Amino acid sequence: MLTHTAKRFSILITDDDSDSRETLRDIVEPEGYRTYLASSGEEAVDIARDEDIHLALLDMHMPRMTGLETLEILHQFNAVLPCILVTANASEDVMRQAFTVRAYSVIPKPVSRNVLLYTVVRALMKAYGHLLREGQEDSQ
């Protein structure tokens, strides 16, 4: 895919379930993305304060702070940060809430590797297309 330019990008993966976090990491890291793992919305916010994050993958339903609430706080730091919500309940109501807070996309669980990678690449191209094009020119 974009392995030669992916190393320029970091993805924050937030899920209270460690198996889900590790599964998402195992999908994106082989493509060359750097990952940061958070087990809660609060931890995700702390990481985003300290690290250069290019995209956030957020579980919708977490204790204390939901993926929606986390997304809203992350957008206070970086208004254009692409955020993808992952949920076992991709109902119309959840979709409406997600797009109200400017989520890039909602991906249903269990996550398909191809759907996840396609969505990540599209979100990064939309937000950072100029960097991707520069990376392609650098490699030629």
C-alpha cells in the first residue's frame, strides 16, 4: 500500500480491550505505521498531548470516557485530526453521533483488515495528501 510513506505517520489506537488494541496494531504496524496504544480515553488524551499523532482509532464504548468524548477532546488539540470510530454497534444513531462530532468514519467490529487499511489510507490522504505526494516524489 503506502508502506514507503507510512512510516511518516503515527496512529493512536484506543480501546479498553487489550485484544482489540493489539489486533488493530497488528493490522497497521506491518504497513509501516508507528502506533501508540491507549486503554482509555483519558490515556489517549495524555498521549496526544505529548506525541505527534496523525490519526486516531477509537473504540466507541469505553468506561468513563467514550470514543465520541475522546474524539471531541482530541479535536481541541488538533481540529483536523482524522478520527475513526470502531464499534460493535454501528447503528444509525451511533453513525449520526459520530458524524456530528466530525468522525472521519465508523468501522464495525469485528474489524476487517482490508476495510481498516483502506479507511486509514483514505483518511490520511484527505488530511495529509500533500505529505503523501511529497513522500512519493522523494522515493522516485
